[in-house]
Amino acid sequence: MITTSSRYAPTRRVFDTPAAAAVAAADVVTKLVAERDQPVITFPTGSTMEGLYAELRRRVTEEKLELDQVRGIQLDEYVGVDDETPESFRAWLSDRLLRPAGLDRFLRLPSLAPTPESLGSYEASLAALGGVDLAILGIGGNGHIAFNEPGSPADSRTRVVQLNARTQEANRRYWGDPTAVPSEAVSQGIGTIMEARAILLIATGPAKAGILADAFEGPITTEVPASILRGHPNVTVITDTDAAAKLRG
Ligand code: GLP
């Protein structure tokens, strides 16, 4: 699927520093939590999210922000990991957000040994929650969202995906044994992500500048999965000035 024009124009908000971007992203979460009972929020992993989760933890301890009513949704995970795997996305997120925020209603992906049935029941559980109010996303250096690598269909559902060499390399730093990075993951599909009522994509740092311009000003193509987001009517992109450096509009 390749078109050159955008059906919708995502809201872009550019901040001087990653810390200011994190505060703005935390404001989006805080506002949703204030407005909605039991909001359903998809939480990603990745270094980009460190600032957001630190700011949310700060608000929980210092400003009495309550996240215990939030229904958290897992976005992606390695295949073959369980609760004992310290490198799992679940463990990463538990340390930084779920445990400190008392957020214990969390829909996990069936990552240990995913089957069509268990993946289908994850999607059914999402639907039973009434769908996602806010999907928070990062962006991979190759434009992936969650673990939807280039070429992933725009209507893909939650499934097992192969990680390409570039993504495995980018994730090597998280693994004690760098040769142990799994080659497969489970990921919400692009179609699943697109059903969220609102999407917040966060990108910081100069390494994301090129891919951000490709995603939001280049052709809409499955070769740059994040570009598909321009078919969604309610997308906000929060960046720092470094990540926004190659955006023209
Ligand atoms: C991983 C995750 C993505 C994340 C991306 C960017 O591959 N599966 O969900 O958006 O990396 O990570 P970082 O923020 O570390 O650049």
C-alpha cells in the first residue's frame, strides 16, 4: 500500500528537551486518568519511555496521581519469555511503572508459547475492555511500531513476528547474554493499534530525526510502518527538537 498524501494531519508538539517532552506526555496520561473511569492505556517499552515513566512515578509519589484504576495493555513482548526472564518487556515495565504505580490490572500478551487461540483471546480481552483509549507508542529506527517491522500489513492483528537483524541489534543492549536476543516476538498488529481511540507517539534524540520525517512527511507505506498512523484521525506526536530536526511542516 503506497499513497503519497496524508488523510489526517497528526498533531505535532515539539519540545526543547526530552524531559519537557516527557512532561507533556505525562500530562496527556494525567488528563485521561482525570476524565475517564478505568481508562485503557497501551504502554510500550524502550529508552524513549524512561522519561515518561519517571515523570508518572514522580506524580504518583509527589502529586497523588492515582493510576491503580488504569487498565494497562501490553504492546509487544519477546517469544519464549516468562515471569522469570529479567530481560522481558514485562519485567522492564513492571520495574519502571506497573509496580511503583500500583498498576496491577495489566493485560499481557501470551508470549511464552503463543498459539492462534491464545493470541485470539488476547484480542478478545482487549475488545471486552471496550478497546483502547490511548495507545502510547515509540518508533524503531526502521519505522517499526510495536514489533511491526517494515512490510507488516496495515490490517495486521496481534501475532507472532520475526525480528529483523537491525531490531535484534538495537535490543542487544538489554540482554545480559547478547547472543540470547530472541528472533521472534508477539506484537499487537498495526490494525489492532489503529483501533485505539487516540494514539500518542513519542520520539526523542537525533537518531530518530530521519525516520520521523520519513514516517510523517514521506509516502504512506507499509515499508515505514509508523507512516500508516497518518490514516488515524487522532494521533499526537510529541518530540524533542533533535528528533524533529528533519521535519519541514
Ligand atoms: C523496541 C520496541 C518498540 C519501541 C522501539 C524504540 O523495538 N518494540 O515498541 O518503540 O524499540 O525503542 P527506543 O525507545 O529504545 O528507541
